[in-house]
Amino acid sequence: MAVVFGGRSSEHGVSCLTAADVLRALDPERYEVVPIGISRDGRWVLESADPQRFAISSGRLPEVDDSGAAVALHPPDEGGLVVTEPGAVPRALGEVDVVLPLLHGPWGEDGTLQGLLEVAGVRYVGAGVLASAVGMDKEFMKLAFAARGLAQLPYVVVRPRRWETAPDEVKGEVAELGLPLFVKPARAGSSFGITQVDRPDGLPAAIEAARAHDPKVLVEAAAVGAREVECGVLGGLAGARPEASVVGEIQIDPSSGHAFYDFEAKYVDGSASLQIPADISPDATDRVRRWAVEAFEAVDGEGLARVDFFLLADGTVLVNELNTMPGFTPTSMFPQLWQASGLSYAALVDRLLQLALDRPVGLR
């Protein structure tokens, strides 16, 4: 099997962290692992299988070393994985049974890598091309949720041409959302480029900060005073319906200075904690778990997803977003939710690989 990580998105380092923990969890007695890193400029290389190489050092996230042997993925009948050492003749490593793509963000989590694997006829873990693309683009994700009747916050999509040619019109539309609001890249994760806006004059800078990650921007009304809860979804084995994990809640230390669950709170300073199971009513728990599966099916999900919700003070549940490749370190919410549901980290990885191996290649 091949473990693919890194990639060209701003979540490159987060992907490397995920890969380190997956490599650590894989049983070498059961799996012959080929670690493949994708550099920030898109080069595929053979990488180290040592998880220690992908650790945060001096506050810096790890990166793929692009000086290694180049790797190309071919259909099985054309050699599978082919490696080219500098100055050497290409050699085939052989057929890959399954690929575990651990990339986050565009050019990996958005259907691009999945399309490549489909063309090569290689099985892979997780969502297919459509679900990956819809899950990456918050606009179309929200449209899919709306079609399913799932309640959400109001939002405005800001496309590059409109912002560049009619910014006052955009500001007028956004003003109808009220304050505070959140401005975020439409196709990014890990809270990169997100800004909470409390004053109208803060909107232009927030949009530009989001545009640094994605030319398309989503502006969304804030769920004031809401609790943030999350639920994991796994595809069912042997054609069974997807199943939902227990529900967890994200809690931010009020003394940390973080206004919301941003990148630093997630990965750097430990100011966020997870309460599993969430201390919410049985009715809210049932609704979150049911809606998590409905959101998964709304985007035609496969394999896995984490679905995030807002729980308002009056008990109203709102779906926020779905991640087709959620954070996957042992301290990430998704593995912890399944740990609390009775599935260890190693067993969770095994389950995902089994789902991929049981899934037919091609249209399904």
C-alpha cells in the first residue's frame, strides 16, 4: 500500500503530521508501506517511513523533502509504482493494492488526486471524485445540504470578479448578514485564512486575507454563543448504511485569547480541548448523529468524514461543514470520537483500508 501526503495546499504541514501518526499506527506485519510525499511544487518522491521525521520543530510544521527519488503512478498492468533514482534507469516497485491519501486541502482532498487514482485503476481510501470536490468547496457543500433540508447559517459567496469590479455591491449583500460574521476561503481547511469580523470596516481586510488562500471566499453569519460539536461518520461494510460516532464538543480556554477555533488553537498552543461525549441533551445528540449521516449521504460520501455543527442556546442544531479527510492525528477529533465509540486508532485505519479494498474500481 502507498501512503501519500504533503501536497501543494497551505495544509501541507498538517498532512505531514497526519502521515506521521498513520505510519506509526500501521502494523508492519500486515502492511508493506510505501511512503510517498508530494512536495509543495507538486513533485512526487519516495519519503521516509520514520514518523519522527514529521514532527513540529521550533514551532514549524514538517515538510516533504523533495530531493528523494521521483515516483510515478501507473496502472497496474504498466508497472504500478515506478521509481526513478537520480541518474538511474526507472524501476518498477510493483502494483499497489490501495492508496491511503492523507492530503488536506486543494490538489489532494478536492477530487484531483482521486481522479488520478480512478484513471490509474487504483483503489484508495475515502471519498470519490464528486464527494471530494463538493466537500472541499463550501459553496457547493452548502447547496447539497440545503437540498437535503439541513438547517444552516446564512452566507454570501464572494467570487473574484465581483469583489474586484463591484465591491460595494458585495458589501451591501454582506451587510444583510449582520455582525459578527466569519470570512473564510471557500476551499481550504485547518482554519487557514479565517477572520472573525466585528465591524463593517474590517470586511475588506478579512476578504483579502481569505483570498490569499483561495480567490473564492465565503462570508457567513456567526452563530453567536453557539457550542461547536462534531460527529464522525464511517462508511458501512458490506453495503451497510454509514454509521455515526458519539458526539464531541470543542471547548476553547477563555484565557487563551482565541476568539474561535483557529489554527493555533488546533495545532500549536493546546488551548482547545475536546469533551467526548459532549454534554448535550439526548435529543440534540440524536439529531447531530442523524444529520451527520444525512450530510455524508448528501455529498455522496464514502469511507469517512467529520461533520461539524453549531448548537444554539435554544437547542437549535445547525450543520456547519463536512470534511472528507479530517485531521487524523491521535489527538484530532475524528480518531478520538471513534476511540470513544469503541474503535482504536489502529483499528480505525484498518477499517478504512478494508472499506477501500472492498470497494470496486470505477463507476459505482
